[in-house]
Amino acid sequence: LVCNTIPTIHNEGDAPVFARLADGSWLQWTPQLVWEDNTPDNHIIDGGGLVQKITDEETRCSNVPRNFLNEDSCTFSTEETACAPAGSAAEFDIMLDESNIAKFSHLTGQYVYAIKGLVLETPDTQNPCQTSDYTRWEKKANTICQNPTPLGADTI
């Protein structure tokens, strides 16, 4: 089909796209903007992240941080294509309690594990999973555990 050769994205300076109808008349395809309804009551679920991705970031993310104007309607997007406006990423601490670990698992679709009672052998060790000169953990690629520990009934 000829229609499959029409580009999904038309950039300024690209050659025009023409089509000839069965009666011999010609058409020229003209790209147009498609307006999305993005209001506090009906917002784009990924903030425009998918469009941002397929246009090589020619379009911008329309998500904004929670503020006094949107606090009553602001929702957290769990879409894989969700985006964040440039410069909006912030560092913050998250309490890794049972409730938040379950939320991480639900949001990411991945298993998340916690180790209770892990004691650091030196007080200056900040993160036992971090690769450093001193750690009890070693990452090994493409290995299979010969004697895996079965998970207990209380595993989240």
C-alpha cells in the first residue's frame, strides 16, 4: 500500500507528499496539529511522553509538578511513556516500609525485595548494594544460584 509510505512525522523542509486519484486528479497531503484535551479534569495520562518520544523531543512534555493550581486534580502517572518537564527531577528520601515496597512492585510490575536486619559492619558504609571498595555484595553476570533460598509466606 502506498499509504504506508507516508511518514508519520513531517518535518519542516521535508518533500511534499502527493497522491493521484483514480480520476486523474491530484491531492497534496498537508500535516496538521492534533490538539489534545489536557485540562485539570481530563489530562493526558502520560503527559505527552509518547508524542515527545516519537518526535525525537521536538514536542515538549506537558506534565507539571504539583502546585496550588492543580493540587486537587493532580495524579501520578504510571504509564511507561510518562514524561517530566525539563529540570523538574528532584531528590528526596523514600521510607522503604512494607507499604512503599508493595507500591514500587505494583507501579513497576517488578518484584521488589527487602532485607530485614541487615547490619552494616562499618558505620561509614552508606549503601551495602553500591559498588565500592568495601561491600558484602558482588554482582555476577549470567550466573544461576545453585541452592536458591525459598521465599517465605511473608514475602511481599
